[in-house]
Amino acid sequence: MLDFGTDGPASVDYPDFAQAVCGAVRERSADLGILVCGTGIGMSIAANRFPEIRCALVHDVTTARLTRAHNDANVLALGARIIGEEVALDILGAFLSTPYEGGRHDRRIAKLNPQTETQE
């Protein structure tokens, strides 16, 4: 487990932490990433700016499960001021334990990834 988080109450710039987590996922030093900020919105916006990252802002177990199963989300964003600790732990468990279903979803996921144009 890699931890790129803060260790105190001082204000920080959330894009720096999103970049660190998404870098680890993109470089394959981590399979999945977890981002937490006040609402989760800023973190999800920052994370989704990176190629190959599919970050989902989730508020319940059902959407955590479905974003892994259908969207192959590789980063989870949570809002610490939005959901409670117990719900967050349940969401985390669902996100980490749900595999990607593939199949009919593969075509859609491929459309999310930028295509590299070949030069002739």
C-alpha cells in the first residue's frame, strides 16, 4: 500500500495528491487509487485529467460496485464532509472487491481512452 496523503490539519492543494495517486496507477505501481477531500469533487476533476484514469466520485455502495463492474474505474474519490466513516468503509470494500465485468463494457471503455494517431 502506498500512502500519498497528508499527515496534519494544514491546508493543502488537492491536485498535488491527485497527481501522485494517478501517477502511481498509470505507472502500475498501484492497481487502484483512493482520493479523499472535503466533497470529493475537486479530487475527481483533478484525477480525470490524466490519461488512463477513470475516477468515480461515489456516495454509496451500489455506485462503488457498479463503477468497478461497468466502468472499470481505477480511482475512487470520496467526500469526507459528505459521507460518514462507516459508509466510506463500506464503499471502499465494494470498490476494492468488485472486478470489472468486461464484455459489453469493453467497447465503451475503449471510447474513453484517447487514441494515438499514427503518422504515415
